[in-house]
Amino acid sequence: MKKLKSLFLVISILVASVSNAQIGQNPTYLSPSKHTIAQVKVENVDNLNHDAIRLIAGLEVGKEITVPGDDITSAIKKLWDQGLFSKVEIGYTHIDPLTGDIFLYILLDELPKLKDYSFSENVSNSEANKIREAIDLSAGMTITESLKRNTENQVRGFYQEKGFLNADIDVVEVVDTNGYKTRSLKILVDKKQRVKIDHITFHNNEVEKDEKKSFIENLKVRTSVSDAGLRRAMDDTKKKGVMRIFSRSKFNETAYERDKIAVIQKYNAIGLRDAQIIKDSVYTMEDGNLGIEMWIDKGDEYYFGDIVWVGNTKYTDGQLDTILGIKKGELYDKSLLEQRLYMSPDGRDITSLYMDRGYLFFNVQAVEMNINDQNEINYEIRINEGKQARIKNIYIYGNTKTNDHVILREIRTKPGDLFNRNDIIRTQRELANLGYFDPEQFNVNPIPNPQDGTVDIEYYVVEKSSDQIELSGGYGAGRLIGTLGLSFTNFSTKNFFKKGAWQPLPAGDGQRLSIRGQTYGRGYQSYNLSFTEPWLGGRKPRSLTVFGSHSLLSNSLAKTDAAYQQTSITSVGVGLGSRLKWPDDYFQIYGELNYQYYDLRNSSYFIFSDGYSNNISLKMVLTRNSIDQPIFPKSGSKFTLTTKATLPYSVFNGVTDAEYATQTDQERYKYAEYYKIKFTGEWYTPLTRNKNPLVLMTKFGFGFLGAYNNARGVSPFERFYLGGSGLNGTWQFDGREIIALRGYNGTSPVSPTTGGTVISKYTVELRYPVSLNPNATIYALLFAEAGNTYNGFTDFNPFNVKRSAGAGVRVFLPMFGMLGVDFAWGFDPLDPGAAGAAQADDPGTNPKGYAFGFFPIIGMNIGDL
């Protein structure tokens, strides 16, 4: 009996110990058993859904599992894979001795969640904002070691991109006492010293002079692969230097590998297609900067051989040879061959030739056949012309404000037309120049339908704000001038009385409405109103513009006062414009009829002080504009010829030349009489190939004001005034054009007080885009300009100009237009008789006229050359 009791006690102890053991610690792996799950209790994670945890683990009540076995191992792995827990433990509390049912528990420790993150104090706000865009952190993420390591690597990569190769980054957790299992992350940054490239040295890069080539050809080749030429080819790997302004000297591994390819392409372009970098070295110098050395194996020189066309039926071999422009014996340049076949910037390529005539399914392949003894590479160019494709459907996406018809009328690709790639490019330009859409996000997606030989075209646009408000202050006439202006560039008169269209104004039809007021109180008030319908009638691009203005300049006294002075100008006008198809469809013409009435009383601003004058003029403007976009042009040009004239009253008014000498100024200028010609041109040339290119802008302008009758003299109206920043709108009351010349202070210091009848101006600007975000377009610039005004052609001297140079910045805000400031230097003293020189006795002015200081820029200067 005692033996039976002892045996029962031992069995009870063993059962109790097994029932309370964890499965992972059960010693009976050699004898597993099957059990049905009776309960699964989830512990220590009250804020998580317990049913979801059981479902993920695959441990559901009623399921039969093997203990110990793969079911529990698999459940633990599945929970670990969620990346939510720092501890996963699965065990059982007991097994029912009668049914064999098992009672499980899942014990979890949850990883902390990210509440927020911050940077160490040595990281500026602007830098922190850029890092936030580069890293993948957001509130609610689970904090893991992997997350912290990835964040460290991303921040380190951000600084390495900027040249801080030795930046030390550490991400530490900060306990949040106010939240449940939440943490904050502190990103500690020690940038250390910026690592620059001290030198880039090339070995065996020079090429020998070829006696078969001309001096110019040899010079071009040797310059291309000289040390300086190869360094220029490396767009992103630059050595340090005092002239490095727009691109810092820094080292980036990815960019370096890309620049090494660019170096080899320099050799490929001069026929050395086997050239390679056999060895390169990047090493740290004693001062912490880097040195780079490359050893070049140039290989043999190759030439283009015979080029045979196969598969062409639309164009002859001779026509294709002319477009290709490559002759036998020329230095081999694979990139040139590919450019002439597929995509040339000037449209001179075989693909454009076909695709601009509807051959959307066209393809071309250049096959290298052999290389002869003279190292000439013979090609067979195989063409599959395919069928011509016609446009079937046009789809527009993304226009939330602008109506479809406004976009459709600018689209050059029409249903039923042959597919034309050039029309798509022109459409992109036309939509960009509307100013309603972000040109950087414009996208076109042709969808070919080979079955029926058609193509659908999808246009994707992103709306941007184009309306502007001008609220500014300026200084003129010895007073502070306030300006309030509203410009609605996408207005809709059709929806003016439509309920719900005022959000805040009726918009979407592409009409332009401008309202502007300017004053410094009772002494000066000016009001302007204009409206433009760009597609009069809705069928053709013919614009209608109506405008009116009224300005009053006085000495602020009551009108009944005998000393009251008044200069009042009222103007109304109408203009018609149209696009032309000849000489090409970049041309536009605009005609305007304008009437101005001047009412003077004791005025000190005109050639006579009391009376009135009528200025009835007809203006014609011929423009050719191929600029790709209005805010930051990257390519294209613009030429404008403006003519403005009144009737030749002196021909039929019955007044002789002798009688003009006896007339008062009031009588002589009762009707303004003149003719005026202006011609301006500007070019935009990208100097780099990247998305945000460095752009060279060159511009010139010339203007002339003439008289029909020399006895009557040149009109005092419509004259040219040069100097300053061109901002002082108060003085633009007699048709005068105040044209900016930075570096010379004042309203118009370069010109005589009566203005000039001839003007010339020349400008060169180097522009670099800091941001092309449509919400704030920013670019920096360096400029040099020169100009002068003259009293007729007898005084005109294109070399007698006032020069200046400087630097500046422009910021385009959709609601406020173009703003900026230039820091300018003037170099030349003023001519005798100039307005600035006339103030030499004033100790507050510079008797030489030129200045050294800031010149604010607001909008576009009226009469700008």
C-alpha cells in the first residue's frame, strides 16, 4: 500500500510540473502529443486586438496542435514577423487530464511607437525641413533597431550628398512619460568639416596632333580631352576653387561613377571608342580633403565608314543621309549617331522626321556590320516604317479650375490628324505659357492602338495659382506711394451671374481682368482697369482688350485756391490681337487705338502749364515668341517690333513752318504728333543639361521717337527715360517710358530732364534656379548691362553707354507676382545735362551719377527694354 501511494505521489508531481512548464522548456520532445486548444489568453498588450493576434498566430480555439511541434514554432515566427514586439512567448497553463484540451497563453512585450522626432541644436530649420523630406519617419511607426539604423543612414547620406563625408549621426530614444509605450527620437548630427576635392589629375589623357586635320580641328580635339576639358565634363565632381559659385566642390560616389562615364564619352566623341579608365584613385590628403587621379587608356582612333539604309520607302537614301549629316571618314562618335537617329535637341533626327508625319509605330536600329583595315565602322541602319497613325481621342486630366475648352483650344493635336510629335511639344509650350499650370509637372501619354492604327493622347496638368494681388509701397515725388492691384488671369464673365461660381471669383475661361489703384493721398491718385478676352468668338486665337485709366497729380490744395496745381490724364483704348501662321506660327500681331486727354492747371510737369492736349495714337506690335515658359524660361527667344504713331496733323492743319515759331506751346501741342519705333530681342540658352539648368539670357533694345515736321519739333510726349529700377509709377504720366538701368540711382538719372528721343540698352544675365516650385519660384542671377539715351540720331553713339554689373535674386509668388532685389555697381559717370548729373550741387547725391547699392524689383517694368 505504501508503494502505491509513493507511485501516485511521483506521478502527481510530474503531471503538475508538466502542466506548469512552458512548451519551449518541455523536456519530452521525444514523445510529443496532440491536444485541442481550449483557450488562448493574450497577455500584456491590452491596447491591441487580441482576436487579431490569435488569428495572426494561427492558434484558434478548437484547433488541434502537436505539443511540442511546428504549430507553436510557426506561431512565434508569425508574431515576430509583424515587427511589433520585443518579446514573444507562448506557453500553456495546464492540460485537462480528462479531455486533453490545452490552455495556451501568448505573452508579448510591445515595441514603443514613435511620437515625434527632432534634431540636435546645430541643425538649422531649413536644413531640418530638407532632411524631413529625405527620411522615412512618421508618427505612429514602430521603433526598431532597423528603423533607427535606416534613419541614421538616410541622414548620413543627406550630408554626404552635400560633401560632409565624415558626418557622425546618432539616433537616440527619448522616453515619453505622457504616453503609453511611446518614444521620441533625437537625431544627433555632427557634420564635421566639409570634404572638398583638392585636385583632379588625369594621366595619359592628351592626344597627339594629327597632321591630316586642320589647326581648328586639332585644337578642338586637344581642348576636349585636356585636363580642363575633362574636368568640365564631370558635372557633379568638381575641384575646389574661388570661382566655384553655383556648384560646390564635393564628392559623391554615385555621381563620381556617372562622371567617369562622361569622361570616357569625351574620348568616344573624338573617335576613340575603346578608351577606358584602367585605374582610378580617390584618397584623403593631410588637410582632410580628397585627391582624385585617373589613368586613361585611349585605344585606337575609329571613323565612320559606309552607312547603308534598309527598309526605307517613304524617304530616299539621299534624303536620310542629309538628315543624318554623317559622312564617311568622319571621326566616330556613337552619341552623335544616336542623337541623329533618335532625339536631337534641334529636331534634326530620323525619328522626328517620321514621327512628325504620323509614323508613330516607326522604329530604327543601327547595326554595326564590320570594321575595315582603316578602322572605319560600317553600319546598316534598319528601318521599320510601320503605318501612319491618326489621333483618335484626346483626354485631359488634372484641370480642377480651368475649363476643358480653354485647354483644348491650345492643344495642337486634334482628333483625326496624323500623329505629330512636334505638335505635342508645341502644346506643352502653349499650355505652359498660359500660366495656369505647373510646367514642371506637365505630362503627355500617347496610347497607341496598333489594331486600328490610331493613338489616344492623354494630357496631365497640375493647376497652380495664377491670380495676383499687388500691395506695395514705393517712394516718389518726395512721398510714400501705396499701390493696390488685383490681376485675375483666368477670369470668366460667362459665370459672373452663375450661382456658386464665386469661389472667390468666377474663373476657368482664360479671360484676364486687372484692377489697380495708386495713391499717396489727396495729391496723387491713379486708377487703371483692363479686360482681355484671348479668344474672341471662341473659334480663333484673336484677342480683344479694352482698358481705361485716370490719373490726377496735384499740390493737395483746394481747387478754389489760386495756387492750386493740377495735372490730370484720362485714357481709354481698345486693342485687337491675333496669332499668325506666316512666317511661322510663333508670330503674333496686336493693334491698339488709344486716346489720352491731358487737363493742366498751373502744371509744372509739362512743356506748358495751363490748357489741354489730346494724344490719339495707333499702336502696332509684331512679336515672335518661342520661349518655353514665362516665369523661368530655359530656352527660346522673343523679338518684338513696336510702332506707335499719331496722325500727321501738321500736314493738313494749315499751319506753316513760320507760324509754328510764333505759336504758344499750348497751341503747338494741342494735338500730340509723333511716331515711335522700338525693337527688342531676347534669347535664353541653357548652359547645362540637368533639370534645373544654368541659363544665359541675352537681351537688347532700341527705341526712336521722331517728328513729322521739324519746324514743329519732336513731341514732349512718349520720351525715353533711363536709370534706376524703373519702379516709380508716379512719373509715367505723359506716355514716357521709364526704363531700368541698375547701378544708377534715381528715377531716370542717365537721361536729360526732358527725356531722350533715342535709346539703346544691352543686358546679359546668368540665371540659376534655386527652386522651380510653382508656389515659390526662386532664382539667382549675375548680370551686366549698359545703355544710354540720346537727343536724336546725330548724337547716337552705340559705344557711349553707361555700364553696370551686379547680382540679384528673383522670387515669383503666384499671389504677388515677381519680386526681387539686385545689388548693382555702376561704372560710368553721367553725361553733362543728365538728370542725375544736374543734382551735383546736392550733397545727398553722387555727382558722377553711378551708384553702389540695392535696387528693388517689383513686377515687370513698364517700357522695359
